[in-house]
Amino acid sequence: MKYPKIRELREAVISLVTPAYTTNFPKKAHVPFEGFRGKPVVDDKNCVGCETCTNVCPSLAITHKDDRERGVRIIRRDYNKCLFCGQCAEHCITGKGVVLSDKIYDLSAFDRESNVEYQEKELLICKNCGAILTTREHLIFMHKKLGPKAFSNIMNLKMLNEKLRLASREGTRVELSEGELRRRDVFNVLCPNCLRQVQLKVFS
């Protein structure tokens, strides 16, 4: 048996006379260090429901389901699976939709559903084929981001009317034609494929 080194003896003596490095949680509140990655907190006003956090979440803690009948996107965040990696906050397109907090030790619970949060966003659905485009808030965010360039898209004409109230919704609403698409259907919310069919009729 080899005798212990002086360095090892020194470390043993220091560990005996110094206090524990860990905190007394839960008896005493834990104060995390600066830059600590805790529970992601969602700001519903700045979250547009764009699916970005769903796509980058490595543990599949964030999932979404589109309810066509209700016209909403349901976002589910299961913090029991969260790795606190911060990918959702880093890749958030608004930069404010998700912010990492310093809370992590208070997430322990007997009921796992208590650590699951749900969020709903209104969907934009093609009036012709029923394809899901995105959420309304996502389109509004892109509209503001592009500025005047956004009005080059015909679908933004409806949003412009809702914002400026140039005409009542009843007066500008145009029902979809039965059968094939017509020129007047351009004022409805359409997916790129259906909008292309209308534009071919307009310019042909």
C-alpha cells in the first residue's frame, strides 16, 4: 500500500474544516449563479406559435397539434422532459416568446401533469382545400417584419383591411365559388397552391 501524497492529505484536511458546497435546499432558497438555465417561461403576447421551438427541442418536451375543427394550434410543454438546454429561447423568432428563468428546483411534484402547460393559437386555414398555413399571429409578425414589402402578397390585403377598416367585413367577404376557383376568390385566405391557381386565371 502506497502512502498518501501530501496534496491528498491537504485536500482531506481542508474538506473537514470547510462547510458543504451544496445549499440547504429546500430548507433554504437556492440562489443560482448568473446565466443559470432554468425553466423556460413563455410570454404568450410575444409567442406567435410558429413551431420553431417544437422543431429544435431535442427531448420532445414541446409538441403541438392542430385542431382543424376549432381552428386552433395546441402547444404542449412538458417540463418533466425538459433538459433546460435553452434551444427554444435561442431560436425563438421573436426573441421574446421564450425566456429562461432561474427556477428549476421547485419543479418537483407528485402529479406529473402539474408540470405540463398548454397554449392555444388561432390557425389560418385555406378556405379552398383546408390546408393549414400557419397561425394568425405568425403571419402578423412576418407582416410587421417585412414592412411595406408585405403588401406584395395578395393575402395581406385582407389583413390590411382588418387593420385600417377600409370596409366592413360583411362588405368585403367573398364566399368561395362552388367547384373551381375564380378570380374573386383571391380575397379569401388561400394556401400557395390554391392562390397560384387564382393568379393564373387573373393573368391569363
